[in-house]
Amino acid sequence: MVSPHLLPEPAIVACRADLQLVTASVGVAPFAPDATDSEPLLAAADAALYEVKRAGGNACVSRAPE
């Protein structure tokens, strides 16, 4: 498991008459310059995103494609 990088405090947004708490969960994967297929990149970014969500969200995780 990759250690997530926590994002800054959640933003508070006024939506109609209510205040909404907004957070972000980000999964990142680097794309190699010599790569010929985007599927491993998308799979790595998706896995990183769900890792963040399982850990509670509001963070960013990076994973390298396999």
C-alpha cells in the first residue's frame, strides 16, 4: 500500500442556502514516454484512486503501471 499524501483542508462551498463540504480523492499514474498502450496506465490510476477512497479519501496516491 502506498502512503497517501493528504490534501489541504476540505473546502466549504455555499450551494443554494446550504453549506457543502467538498473533498478530493486523486489517483495518479505516470505515463512512460515509450509506452504503447494506455490500458496499464488507466488500471494503475484507477487502483490508486480506489486505494485513496478505501483509506478515507481526501488524499492523493501515485502508482506506477505494471
